Amino acid sequence: MNIYKIVLQLFVLVFFLLSCNNSVDKPKLETQKINFGIVIHGGAGNMTKDNFSEIQILEYINKLNEALETGYSILENGESSIDAVEQTIIIMENSPLFNAGKGAVFTANGINELDAAIMDGSSLNAGSVAGITTVKNPIKLARAIMEKSEHVMMVGKGAEIFAKKTDLEIVDPSYFRTDARWESLQKTIKNEKEKNISALNSNVDNKFGTVGCVALDKNGNLAAGTSTGGMTNKKYGRVGDVPIIGAGTYANNNTAALSATGHGEFFIRNVVAHDISALIEYKNMSLENAANEVIMKKLAKQKGDGGVIGIDKQANITLTFNTTGMFRGFKTSDGKSEVKIFGN
């Protein structure tokens, strides 16, 4: 009889221990919420609703939403932040609305010269390109440079040769021509002659056309990308901040992913994107405070117009600009999303 009691007691003890283990393990099996998100911009500048028709505003909003949803879907499916950034920017490069790719502005020589950059925050690998005229999607070439060469930056004809070798789509330069951008060039030339001012201070559209995207994926990796047609009536092979890693584009998993838009010369001189990252890393500033310090204080003091978008490893975001407007939007895994053009 005693032996049966002992066996029964052992059985109860084992059952109790197994039950305890299950209760301990159960919370571990619960799905942990993973933060991810995406932020985009389509250029900043001193613009008001009076500069646009209702139809134009709707066109911009719809295209920004399309780009945002494209990138967010990629992240939601568990794909990389680099993929999300590239595909989002392609949407904007293929639209004539933005000064990048199809909608690029004209140089003083009446051609379209394109710049782009992309950066992987997990490895600090980056690729950028400047002064190309025949590659349909400059952001694709920037990524190819990052992943398929030992270099970071390529320019002009050499970059286009590399694009052909990596089987990227090549188009006739006329693909980038739009009537609206051509008219803008003529107005800018006229303004410069009448007012005797340089292209740096004459901007008929009164906005800095650039497109950019930053993203955080489910694996916690950050990425940033930016693409532009530069400045209307630019001369002498001018290159702005976009393809300069650390100026217009930067990503580091330890800090944030950043893409800038604005008066490029100021962003280059102040190494804006990296400066914001450095404030986060070395001064323990939040992303928002670091962006405000650089854009709203340092740049504003120098009369450097523009803005920046960013996302950090906790999916905190910033959309900071010192102009009256910036084409912008964001969507994060906590259910928040927004697309705007004017004001704050």
C-alpha cells in the first residue's frame, strides 16, 4: 500500500512541476511587439496653398500615399529596410511631380543631371551617384554601387558605364524632359538676368526638390536614401548634398536614419545628417531634439533653408523643417500615419 502512495505522490509532484514549467514558459511564447516604420519626403521650401491648385495638392497627396504604402507593405512583410527605401524612392522617381528621376529640373545647359544615395545602417555600407543623365532610376544605381562594387561614389559617364554592366534600365535623356521643368528653367534664367542674381538665390518654384526615405525594419535595421535632379539652372557640374554621405543621407543602427532636403551647400558645409547622428550618439540627444538643434538653430542661423526626416531604432520619427512647407509622410507599426505638405 505504501508503495502505491509513493508512486501516486511522485506522479502528483511531476505533474505539478510540469504545470509550473508551462506557466513559466507561457509568457515567453507570447509574440513580442516589433516596432518598424517608414518616413518620406518630397522636398521642402517656402510654399503655401496659394502656390497650388486643389487638383495639384491632391496629386501630391496621392503620390506620397502611394510611395508610403509601397514601402510600408515591404516592411510589414518582413523584408529589409534597404528594399523598402529603394522601392519607395522609385515610386517618386517615376513621377513627374518631384524633382528626382522623371521630374528632374534642367541645368543651365538644358539637360537633366541626377544624383542619388543610399545607406545601410547595419553595416554603414553606402552607395551614391552624381551627374548622370541616362539611368532611369538613380537610386537603383546607388544601391548597385553599394552592393556590387568596392566603391561608395561614382559620377558621370563612368557611373553610367557601371549601370549598363549591372543591367540597369538606360533611357534616352529626353525621358526626363517635362514641359513644367522646362518652363521653370526659362523663368529662372529670366529672373537672373533681370535681377542679376545667381541660381543659388533664384528659385522660381520656391521649393527644394528632392525625394527621400528612411526606414526601420522588423530586424531592427535602419536605412536611408535620397534622390534629386539638383537645382534649376545649376552650372559648372554643381553637385549638392544628396550624394554626399553624411550631408544629405546617413544611416547608423546605433543612432538613426536620415534624409535631408534643402539648400545643398549649407547641408554639405554642416554635414547635417551626420551631425544629427553625432548629437544622438555623443550627447545622448533624442532624434527630435538633435534634428531641431541642427535644422531649426544651426542652419536657420546661417539662413540655410530646408528640412530632414529621420527614424531611430525605437521607431521614433522626426519631420523637421525651417521652411513653410515640406512634402512629407510617415507610417509606423503602432498604427500612426500622416501625409502633409504645409506647415506643422
